[in-house]
Amino acid sequence: MSPTPIATMFDRIAPRYDALNHLLSFQIDRRWRKTASRWAAEGTPATVLDVATGTADLAMLLARRLPNAHIVGVDCSEKMLALGKEKVRRKQLEGNVDLQWGDVAGLPFQEGSFDAVTVAFGVRNFAQLEQGLSEIQRVTQPQGLVTILEFSLPERFPVKQLYRFYFHRILPTIGRWVSRDPEAYRYLPNSVERFPQPEAFERLLAAQGLDPVRRRRLTFGIATLYQAKKRAVQ
């Protein structure tokens, strides 16, 4: 199967992806993922699927919080997965974390395969958002929790204005210098601008059978953490 444009882009930036994430977010992304892993670990799920796992940062946090769980991470970028597998090996988490290629447009798992599903900074990259959410809903157990961490736009002055200036002027410039890929770091702010804001996104979740449970804006609204529960079978 030919790689999608998104997969090709992430393959290009994979070697510098982690370093740039931490640099451009001033290390705050680490704290966001820790909060997401804490939410996802509630209820002690035995099986967790981490969609758009990238280099497996969230999957590894989940493995540490849930040492008896089986964590499966899927991603459409082979090079991101290769880096993730090396990180998992170095952290000696191979017994807990299984990374494999997978596209959210058609996840290779049976219905209700996982007690919980997570996505960190991946849903805005779904080619078909509703289809991706539908697939996540399908592979989650009834009453299972879906935890999603994604960028959002601050709403209050002056954070809103400062953030937009940084996001559209400074971040793409730094990203271009470090990654040597000008397109990828123009894509990032544009994808955040296009992504539904929190209330609209929760309506999309509910439309796919994932009832919102709670939501928290993080760091002045730069990111938002969502949690939803798969509707029980009627």
C-alpha cells in the first residue's frame, strides 16, 4: 500500500520529531502526555490501543502506569514506528508495548478489542475525522474510555494574540531550520486552525457513539484533553 501524504510527511521529519516537539513546546508536551496517561489509566484497563502513537511516548507512559496491561500502538509512519520500537527496547518495555503499522481509516482489530483507546496529537491528522472516530469507537469495548489530547486555540487576551503570533511566525521558522522541512511546520498551525474547537469536537464524538465524560483545557487552552465513553450496547 502506498504511504499517505501524512505518513510521508512524518517519515521525513521522524529523526528530529521528538527534539522539535520538546523544543517548540518548551517541554510542556511532556506534562500534557503525563496528564493524558493518568486519565487513560483510570479504571486499570487491561488492554489499551494508542492510535497515531508516533514514537511511542504516550504508549510508554501508559506501560509504566499499567505494568500488567497490554499496550498496542499503531501509526501509519514506518519511520516513526522504527524510532518508537527502539525507544521501547531501550526502556525494556517490549513485554508491555507492541508497536505496529496501522491506519485509523481501517484499524486491523476486531470490534471491542480494547478496554481503552488513546490518541495524542493525532486526531487532527485523520484524513477523514468522522471515519477515524468511528473506527476508534468500533474497537473500544462498550463503556470503555477514549482519551484524546489535541492542540486547540486559546481564547483569552493576550494569550490568544501571543500564541497566534508564535504559532504562525516563530514556530514554522524554527521548525524549518531544525527539521529542514518547511512544509511540515507550516502544516502544523494550519491543521490546528482547521480542527474543530472543543465544543464542536465533542459533538463529533457523541455523533460516533462516544459520549463526552470530561474535558480540560491545558496551559491557557493551547491543548485540550478530552475523555469520552463508548455508549453501551442497547
